[in-house]
Amino acid sequence: MSVANGVSISFDYAVSSEAYYDYLRFYIDGVQKAAWSAAVALTPSGVITTGTSGVHEYKWCYTKDGSAASGSDTAWIDNIVIN
């Protein structure tokens, strides 16, 4: 998702995955800002800032190692707020 003039973002996330191998990762402008794995109940991210105004790309990726599955083997994102 690309956003013009966004300087901060917050969102809720949950993860149900194989611990230490499958991750929900969050990136701003191609730089990883956070990663979560294992069983994480719906949790607010807190405010994450870009540091500058302008156009920014926000990306969430769920990555698997392919060796095993655990939990629901997925991640959820909700309540995205960009300021």
C-alpha cells in the first residue's frame, strides 16, 4: 500500500504460526520494521513513524519456511490508521 503524506501508521495484528520459522513481517519503504511469529492474540502495533512526510510504501508479508505447519498458519491485520 503506497500512501502520500503519511508520517505514522498503527494497526492491530494477530499471528498463528510455527514459532521462529513462519513470520508476519511489516515493512516501510522496503525496510523491515517488525516481525511476529508463534501464537499472538490480536494486539495493537502502537504508532510506527516513517520519520518524514511524502510518499511511503507499507507492506505486510507472511512468510513460511515450508518444513511444518502450526496453529492456523496465518496472520491477520485490522484497524489500519495512517496519519
